[in-house]
Amino acid sequence: MNVSSRLPVVLAVLVFALSQGYLVQLLNQLRPNILFLQFTFDPVRYWAILEAWGSDGERAYREHFAYDFFHLFIYAACGRIVATRGALFAPEACRLASITAWLLPLAAVFDFAENLLQLHVLAGPVAARSLEIPLSALCSTLKWGLATGFAGVIGWRLARKWARIGRLSR
């Protein structure tokens, strides 16, 4: 793999890392962490987390959506680029490469749905016991499961590639 063919992969990963870092910076003051809210199926617990954040934390959470909708396109594109142009899959593994290439775009679909559900809940009455809360948590669980699956496959393929390079350099 030459430098010019690596450039899209390197740029995609760099843009993703910067975008993810920006999101972390937007929400790093939230305690408990945003993941606790994302994985909360129970409406009572959901509203307790928002209450613990206070008005500043809830405002930061609401405001992050404007960027998060943009970010999901970034990580979806990054996943496709890494899986299809990262030279991590041998020709005989083209089916695995194809499946892997769709993991983050599919995660982005669940992220989009999660965001819409969250915004709907936040627009409604405080402490409402809506079905949108567990549905949002389900979307979040699926999103993070797909992202973890992608990271696992890519990590495994990188480890295999590095091991092969190590054996060849001996």
C-alpha cells in the first residue's frame, strides 16, 4: 500500500479523531457521564441523571446535538474508508470487508434515531415516562454494539497485518 493510497485512510481517521475529541470536550463536564444516560432504559433513572447534570449540563447536552448530527456522518464515512481502503482484508476476506464497511454506517442510523428520540423526550414534559426513553437506549445499545464490533474486527485485522509484517522482517 503506497502513501497516496493510504492518505484517504489517514485523513478519515484523523478527521474522526478530531471530531470525536470535540464531542468529548463538549460533554466532558457531565457527571454522570453521557454514556449512563444513553444506556438508561428506565425513565426514572433517565430524569434523575438529567437532574444531576443541572441546567448547565442539560443545556450542554441539548446543544451537542447540532454537532452530533454532523459527527455521525464523519464516523460512518471513516468506517467505510478504513474497511474498504485500509488494505486490511485479503481478497478471500472480501465478504468480511463488505460487512465491516457497513457496521459504522448502520451505527450512524441508530445514532440518528437515538438523537431524534432524545430531542423528542427533551421537548416533552419533564419526568415523563415515555416509550422514547427505552427506545433511545435500545438505539444507543445497538449503535455502540456495532461500533465495538467494527473496532474489534479492525483491531483484529491490524494485529494480523502487523504480525505478518513482523514475521516478514525477520
